[in-house]
Amino acid sequence: MDKRVRLGSMQRAVAKHLVRSVSTIPHVTTMREVRIDTVLEAKTRLAGRFDHLTIFPFVIHAVARALERNPLLNASLDEPDIVYHSDLNIGIAVSVGSDLRVPVIKGVGTMTFDEIVTALQEITHKARSNGLTVADFRDGTFTVTNSGSAGGEIFTPIINHPQSAILGIGRARRKPLLDVDGTIKPGSLMYLCLSYDHRLINGHQAVSFLVDVDSSLARANEIP
């Protein structure tokens, strides 16, 4: 016999929001595979400074730098105007049981790497301990979602309306790579999956942003 279960209030709200997003925003997704050996080296070097340091704060740090250079991805469409947001407020998709919650870390553009790690750990703890308030969900200008933590590699995330873009990250994998000298060496790679509002952002602009994120990740060892 079939079992019928009513959606919870949070699931209903998320479902309504997602339908609005896909029905009003023309989505395009561009993907880039990036090498993260430098990130893993920096993670090892900095591990003693934090409890359970992951790759995620390195991505948030790189995204913040890239958004400064690509402000259109930190904008939103309020027809007939484009609204360029002065702050970098990054939503973080967090799975809590069967629910998906997207609290916002505000003012990421002015944060140091250590402050990003602390803010990310605090907001994740609040989400998983049911400590979020309405204010924690407000004023997001860009979103990052991590499918890699569950083993995902490539996906097409849905934009958090009225934002103009969302970045999804896949899991890190070791792969054989052809080096510049012709030898095959192992390397660690992961996919960046950027969905964006094609009314505002074209493919060249999307790739430019991904290249900037890639470049920032490659300089992870410069983080003090």
C-alpha cells in the first residue's frame, strides 16, 4: 500500500521558492574542472588552527575575491533595473535531515580567511541545531552549495531568486594528469558548477568568474 506523507512547512516554502526561480529565471549552467592540490596543501598547513577544517571555506574565500572582480554575479534584476549590491552576502546551502536551509553569511567581502571559517562553522551549527532566526536568511546576494560533501561531482544548482547566480561544488577526486613535460602525475580536481541568470550574465562573463575562482584557489598557499 502506498504511504502518503505531507510536506513539512519548511519543505513547502522551499518548493514554492524553487518553482518561482525556475519559472522566472532563464537558467544556464557552466562547469569548470579545477585543480585543488594547493588548497589541500593549505588545508594541511592550517589544520591545527581550526576544528575540522574542510575545503568549503577556501571556496568561499575564493568566491568572495572573484565576486569583487565580477560584480554582475553579485547583482540582481529588478526590472527594468540591475541592482549591484554593495555587500557580499553569501548564502550557504545546508542539509538538515530532509530539509535544505540556506542561511546567509553577511559581509564576506571584508572578512579574513579565519573569519570566514568561524562564520561558516557558526552558521552551520545554528542550522543543524535549529537555532536559525528569520534574520539569518535575509539579504543574500550569492549562494554556494556543496554537493561534494555527499559524494556528488557534477550538477545544475537552481538559483536562489532574486539572486543572479549560484555556485555548486563537487567532490574532490585524485586523477592521473598529463604534466607540461609529458609525464603523467596524480592530481586532485573538482568541478565548479555555476548556474546563472542568462538575462543578466552571458557565457563569457560566467567563465571569467570561474577562471577567477580557479586562480584564487590556486593561490591558497598565500593565505597567512
